[in-house]
Amino acid sequence: MKRIALLAAFLAAPVAASPSAPSPERQIDALFAPWNRPGMPGAVVGVIRDGKVVLTKRYGMADIERGVPMSPSAEFLIGSMSKQFTAFVIHLLAKDGKLSLDDDVHMYLPDVPDFGRKITIRHLLHHTSGLRDYFDLMAMAGLRPGDVIEEDKALALIRRQRTLNFEPGQEWDYSNTGYVLLARIVEHVAGKPFPEFARERIFVPLGMTHTLFQQDYRALVPGRVLSYVPADTGGYRLAPVNISMAGDGGVLTTLGDLALWDRNFYDGRVGGMDVVRQMQETGVLNDGKPIAYASGLLAYPYRGLRLVEHSGGAGGYSNQLWRFPNQHLSVMVFANTADIDTYHTVRKVADMFLDRVPGAAPAEPMAPAKTFKEIRLDPARLDALVGYYAMSPQSGITFTKESGRLMALGTGFLKLPAFPYSERDFFARGTDARFSFDPPGPDGIVAGGVLHRDGQDIPATRTARPMPSPAELKRLEGDFYSDELHVLYSFAGKDGDLVLTYPGGTVTLGFNGERDYATGFGTLAYQCSPDGCSGFTISTERARNVQFRRVALTSASR
């Protein structure tokens, strides 16, 4: 009854709701209605006001295979939301006088490469270290679906790096590497495993009895919800998270336990209010420019109010915790399927309550998320669409029919399945790209189409595909090695395409001359001269300019 009274008091005033407007509970139900039925994954939603959970909702299934419904006490893997706990432990050690945030990381981790630049603990906390992200490096090195991400392998990869993305403090760039190293610093200073120290200093004192840092993905956790992603054939498939690391992620927790954590930001029961304040102080770059990132938390204005938040995802898990500290209002959304947009939903739920907060600016309209539902097409209909569609003299898309499905290979991009959502309209999962084919002419031939990508509509004309000469392909073929990744990439020409073979598999890249190639795990830029191509770099936003050099392999070494 107390929770109902609190919710009623909060909704009562000072902004009057329209008499015909549905209650927030009904609006939230409508928001999650697509997942609130048997055989569907789902979500848990919580609203906290003045330290009390005033609303909880649950939808869908925690375990589809066994028919276990979602529960408010369900255990979710919260991914990068874990970073705030890692940061909090660091601040506790600083308060204890065991370290300083301006200490060089080499004081505690001498095996971290010396890049000739001082990297401080504060740089790690604020993502301003310049360290390449180990997730991106692992993908470049050939990480495959189902491979286990282990701490020893990640640390070995980090130790082999020879350059930074940028000078420490010069930019902000999210780096999971930094938080892996923060956890190792805790172990060095505390003299015990990081998960154990976090449990002793945070989880136990706050009564968070259902929260832990999991360092072995095989460990059994009672009440854990399973992770799902949409299956290409319809429905869902299991998406296990094979990560055995803690620091940048790894926390399993419940809505109730996070409510206890949320309350600590108001009463400072653990750490005191000085540590709470330091946790929410955002960083500053070398040139004095402020950033929005604090310590495992983002802080910025929303609707004219201060918002402190962080998201987290892994596999099909997707989570959000938004806190409006001046209003003592927090909203959480935890989902176990990748097709619930938790940013969209947490914002929608927050707006329902902020509409009743004096001084909150009006909510800006939010464009509905574009979703496309695959339909069934007779594979025979795809025959008329097969061909090359040129968007410019240098670029185009080759559509092929493979195993009854349409495949798309854009110039310099990976080959992807194209899923129909109408007879002539297709989309690519995981991107915003769509392609609309023209209606067939009187002769039954489809003459062209339009590529919809990045907000642009790019016309494409069906024509004969330009084929590279053997000499053009030969310049790009060969074996290339990265000493930082300890990996070999082999390129060969096949049917006019450039094909990459590496530990992650075989990838058809099409042919793009000596321009950039999008590999799916980074952008590849060849380094060529009139004498040939001596190497290339591969880059992502979080791992820039990893160098590969051409090598000559003997037949015996192959």
C-alpha cells in the first residue's frame, strides 16, 4: 500500500494530466505489449521515487525454452552499467589513501606498455587514456561467435599494443580496456580478487545480496534470465555471453538491488557523500573542454534537468538506468532481447513522470524506431533481382541468390543477407540500409532501384558489373601480418572479388581498388605506391590504425 500511495502522490500534481490520458502503468503496458505474450523474451521496468520503488512491471519470458516468466527479482547481466561499480571501488581506495587518481598506471601495472606518455587512473575513469579498445582488437584478431573472451587473452593483447589512439587527455573515446585495467589496479592495491573486494566494500554493506561480479561465464547464478536475439528464420535464438572478465562489465544484479545502489547516491551510506560527489564529477580534456563522462556514469541535461545515467548490453541483454538526482527520480529498464530498444523505452517511461515535474522542459518529439518485419517470398521471385546495380562509376551493389535467399555485396563492404519486407523492398539487419527495386518493365526486367542509407536515397542502375584486371587484383593479394595482434590476413582474388581469409573465417570484400574496405570489424586502408602495396591499416573508432605489413611465406610455413 505504501508504494501505491507514493506513486499516487507523485502523479497527483502539480501538473494536471488530461482526464482522458491513460495512466503511466497503462502507457508502459502498451509500450511493451509486443513482448508480453507466451514464447517471447521481455523486460523488467522499475521507477524509484525518494528511495522507494513505486512501480515495477514485467513482460515476457526469462527462459523461453522452460517457460519461466519474467520476474521483478530476475538476475540480469548489465554489461557496461557495471563500470560505475568499478569506478566506485577506485574512489573508495582513493578515500582510503591507497592511491591517487592522478597516479601513473605504471605504478601499479608495470606490464602495461610504455607509450612514452603518462596515463593516469583518472584518464582510465574518464575514457581519455587513448588506449585501444580490446573488444575491437579481438574482433580484428579473428574473434568468432561462441569464442570465450578471457582475461588472460585480453591482457596479453593489451600488452602488445605499441601506439595509442591519441595523446592521453586529448580526446574522449570510450575504451573498455581502461576499466579492465582499473579492476587489475584494485587487485594490486587491495591484495585480493576484484570481485571479492567489490562484494565486501559495496554489495554486502548495501544489502545487495543478489549482485556479483562474475569472472567465469560458466558459473551458475540462481534466477538468471537468458539472453536472446531475433533469428534469421523467425522467432528467437539463444545468445549466450561467453565473457569471463570483470571490470568493464560482468555484474549480475536485480532491479531491487539496483534500487539499493540508487539510494546510496542520496544517503552516502557506503563511501560517504564526498565519494558520491566525486563519482558524478565529469572529466576535462587537456584544452579545458569539459566532457559528459564522469566515473562509469554520464551526466548531462535532459529536459532542463540534470540526468546521470549509463547503459549496458551484452548478447541480447540491454539495460538502462536513468537518475534525475534533483528530483530523486530514477527509471530502470532491463531487457533480455536485442530487439527491445531500451534507450527509446527508458526515455518514454521517464517522460511519463517528468511531464508532472515542475520546471521540466517539454519533451522533444522522438521519431519512432524504424522496424521492418521479414515476409516470406517465393525464392523464384528473387531471380529477376539478381545482378549488379551501379550507384556511381566506382561503386555499386551485387545481388546474388544463394540457398534461396538474396545476398547483397556492396563495393568495399561485407556480403550480407537481404531480408524482404515487401515484394520489392529489402533490409539488412544490424544496419539502417534498405534497398527498393524498381517495378519490372514490360520485358520483365528490373532496371534499377534505390539504396536508402544514412538518411540518403541513392539511385542505382542495373548494368554489367565492372571487373578488375588480374593486375589490379594482384597488387592487393598476398599475406599481411600484424605484430600487435599476432594475426595473419591472406587476400586472394576470386571471380573479380577480393577475398580475405583470417582466423575469424573467410570474408568476401568485393573489389574497391586501393580505396577503403569495410570489413565488419574495421575499415581497411591499403598503403600503396607505384611499386605495389606494402601493407594496410585497419581501424575502428575505438581502435585506430592497427598496422599490417606484407610478409612472404614459404610453402612450408603454410
